[in-house]
Amino acid sequence: MSRAFVKEDGPDNAPLPDLPISPHPNFVTSRGLTLLQAALSEAQARLAGLRARVDRLDRLPEAAAERDIRYLEARLKSAIPVPLAGDCDAVAFGHRVSVLDEGGADAVYTIVGEDEADASAGLIAPHSPLGRALIGAQCGDVVTWRRPAGAKELEITGIAWP
């Protein structure tokens, strides 16, 4: 057989570059830790399914699954679980924060770990612009949320545990 038909050292056999890991501390809620563990289990099952294929000529899906597993394992290894307990005098990691904007619209945000963050669901990371504006503020304080669309003033109307 000619070497031209053997794919031993092709580009699809090389490992994919790792996904970037955030330089910020990896604080997680118990929910965030559970989500990371579930994502790892799902990625491992996906890889096992890919390896069980009869036709394994295309190794790129396997390489992607392996890369995802490396990322998730690194995030779990660096996870710093934060217990949701203590006072609610000032906004901190894990708190649910109620705010009122300049136009009178109210919103609720929860400060969660980076991997759990979902702005559309009101889950924000502590190092995001909004998270940085809220952390340390107390009820009645007005904070400035610096956004690309322009600064927005928010009044803290409530702080609680989720």
C-alpha cells in the first residue's frame, strides 16, 4: 500500500490547542460546581461514543472532545467553592442583587462563577463590568455600571441569598 493513503501524521491527528483558561480566580457556587461536573461527564460520554464509531477516519470530533475534557478538568481542578452563607450587608459573590435603573426599571442579578454566568438569565461573573460595579455596594448605594453603550446608574434596592 502506498504511503499516500495512510493518514498517520495528518493535521487531524494532532491535538487541538487548549481552550483559554481565565486568569481570574475560579470561584464557583455549588450549582456551578455541579454544572461543571455534569459537563465533564457529558464530554466523556461523547468521547466514548466517538471512539466507538466503526468509521473513525475523521478524528477531529474526538480531538475536540478531548480538548473540551482537558478544559473542564482544569476548571474543576482550579474551582474554589464558595459557601453561600453569611450576612447580606454588602454585595458579595453568590448574592442576588435587586437594582433600580435611572428610568425606574428594576432588575435582579446573581453573582456567580464565570462558567455559570449567563447574562440573559441575570447570572453575572464577579469580574464582569456589572459584577465589579455591584460588589461591595450596600442597599441604597448608587453604582455606575460602565458599559460599551454608555454608563448606567443603578440603585441597589435589595441584597439576598438565592
